[in-house]
Amino acid sequence: MSKSIQIKTELPGPKSRELVARREASMPAGYAKSTPLAVKRAHGAMVEDMDGNVLMDFTGGIGVLNVGHNAQAVVDAIKAQADELIHACGLVATTEPHVALAEKLCAITPISGHKKAMIQNTGAEAVETAILTARAATGRQAIITFEGGYHGRTLLTQSLTSKYALFKKGFGPFAPEIYRVPFPYVYRSGAVIDPKGFINSASLKLSDEQKMELTWESFERALIAQVMPEAVAAVIVEPVQGEGGFIPMPREFMRRLRETCTRYGIVMIVDEVQCGMARTGKLFAMQHYDIEPDIMVMAKSMGGGMPISAAVGRAELMDKIHLGGIGGTYSGNPVACASALAAIDTIEKENLCERAQYIGGIACDRMRQMQERFDIVGDVRGMGAMLAMEFVANRDTKQPLDPAKTVAIVQHAAANGVLMIRCGLYSNGIRFLFPLVITEDQLHEGMDVVEAAIASVV
Ligand SMILES: Cc1ncc(COP(=O)(O)O)c(C=O)c1O
């Protein structure tokens, strides 16, 4: 069996090093990167660096490439649209790809009744639109968000985001009227952190159900202690937390959340920016819950690689923002819309939802084998092909592994041909977002590299 990874130089090679040095001289120091590699071209699950090395991409450009790098239909659609019209601005005139994409998104979003779609450029922008829509529709201001949540880097979305030291240090004051509640992170919920380290929630002998109940209790308490439900415009939730560590929300918690939103007239906003577009084995993760949100936010893999996002919701909500209160120079850019239409069509035609379940199963088996082999693999979790491993220094206490060791795993993998990124509130996880078109052989080859990378730190 011929290998897909082809390493011809040391990694990073001389040309990667040269370009990265130019990047560092010309871009701000705070702009991080998980590998020291510079990429020239890519196809499917593989990228070629500046030195001609062929590497495997387990990040999918952070969840953007479910259809694979440079999917042919996407490339063709971009070229054809660019030949005809690159930009018009939706605030000036109407274009066919923009309308066709809005219609398509309304058709596929799992919310019943008449829907409308506001198309924008980044996930953060679409999250902001969802929040502003909820405020305009309810006349309320408060927003409930979850610990571990990540919603973007604009001031409002950063205010909604967790993980202070990494994403927020030095940037305050943040937007007001945001209330943060614990997420049902059952691997850790109920854990007590004492000055000497972590006391395992297992030592408290709590079942996952009991931990979920405790977290739900905190939610209900927040509606008394922090804000009253009648003041809340929206709850925003990722069905599977992304940056927070690929943690699926338990079904029962989601059901109660929906029930609470309905009871108090709170807009339920679901952020599917990372978990949407077939990643979890269904087009949208919410389809695993059989629960309808009021507004769904999507981006990343929706565009096949082009920057595009959308907030799609019930028409009577989406129509609540006043005329002129919503827009943007590049919203609905025809080239990005054509690319998104081709990407969604590819997801459907190539049955990428089924593919996600199939290759997700293989990847999960490999991770569970690694969990048996290495004590530092504390948890393997996720949904479909949205999978992560959480590393711990001690399986009993669940004390997070030193983040430097997780960085070392990522670096070892990169030096041996696999691009990876970390995740998790404690920066002690690695997440798998390989293109869904990856072949089985490629997946095993990449997993071998990951396994060797973990072995290198134990
Ligand atoms: C769940 C979630 N929401 C929102 C965002 C923000 O998207 P963007 O980086 O396109 O602004 C991200 C980005 O990683 C995300 O994972």
C-alpha cells in the first residue's frame, strides 16, 4: 500500500521556514499557528507544503473543509462565478447566487415553517446577527452563554466566549448583559478543584446523569441568582462544543433548554459553525436531538473554503430587525455564495453525512485503542467525525496534562506529516476535523502518526 504522506525534507523545510519568518516579520505576534509549515496547494485530505512535502490535514483548516481541499465542484463554481461577477453588494443590488443560497439554506435548516437567511462572511458576524435579532424580537437584552463556549473574536462574540487567558486577556471591558452558565461537561462536571489539584468527580461517585442534573440545577439557579428569565433575549449554545473540547450536550439537557426557552419566550440560538455541515454524521448536529432551535448559525464547511456564514431562523424573528439595521459590504458575495452552493451540493451528492459516521467510527476505534495503550488519554468523545481526545496527567484525579505536552504531541505529528490542532478549556485535547473525503488508508496512516506522537510524550 503506497503511503499518502511523503516527506522529502526535514520539517519544516527551508521554504516553509523562510515564509514563516516573513509571516512573523509582517504579521502581529499574537496571531498563533499550530504548525510551522507553509502550504502551497492541497487536494482532498492532503496538503503540499512549500518544499514539496505532502502532509495530511487532520484540521480541515479548522473545520472548513468537510468536502475536502479544492473539491472539484467548488473550484469549478468559483471559477465560473468569478468569470461572470465577483461583487455587487447586497445593499446595492440582488444577485442570483445570493438568493439561491438563501433559498437553499432555508430549505435545509431543520426549523419548521417559513424561514429566512441572513448571509454574512464569518461565523462571528452571523452570531452577532442572531443575537441582535433576538434582542430586536424580544425587546430584552440579556444573553445566556455556556462555559467553554466559543463564538468568535468580535467584541460581542468574544464576550460570549470562554477561556479568558487565551481569548480575552487584556481586551475588556466586554459587552454587558452576558451571563455564563456551566456546560454539562460530564467528564469533568462535579469535579472539585482544590488547591492541590483536581479531585476526580468519580471519587464523588456521581453518574453522568447526576452530573447533568447538577449542571441543570446551576442553570436554573442562574435564572434566579444572575438574571430573571423574563429579561433574557436569547440562549446561545453549541450542540457539540468545538473549541471547548468537542463535548456533545446531553439530549436531556438540550430538551430542558428548549422547554425553558419556549416557556419564557427566550430565543434559542444554536451555533453550528463548527459542528454543522455533516461533521457529526447529520447535516446539522441538532438533527441528532430532534429539537428545533429558533435561529441556527452556520459557517466554516458551508463555504467549501470561502469565507461565508449565515444566521437562519424563523421568518417572524428574522424580520424583526428594522430596515437598514442589518447588512455589510461583502454579505452575500456571489463568488462565496456559488462556492457554498457547490459545497452543500457536494455534501448531499457524496453522502458525506453517512461518510462522517463511517470514518468517525474507524477513527473513534483507533482513539479508544490509544486510550487503552496510554494512561494520558483520559477521554475519547465526540459525535460522528467530530472527535477529540482529552489528555490527563492522572486518570484518577483527571488533572489536565501540562498544555506544553499537548503542544509537543501536535508538533511531533506535524514533524511526521500530520497537521493537528488542540482544543479544550485546559488546552489539553486534540481535535480531529479531517476532511470527510479522507480514505480509510489515509485515516489509518494519519492515526499511526498521532499514536507515535502521543508515545513520544509518555
Ligand atoms: C462554534 C463557533 N462559533 C463561532 C466561531 C467564529 O467563527 P469565525 O472564526 O468564522 O468568526 C467559531 C470559530 O471557530 C466556532 O467554532
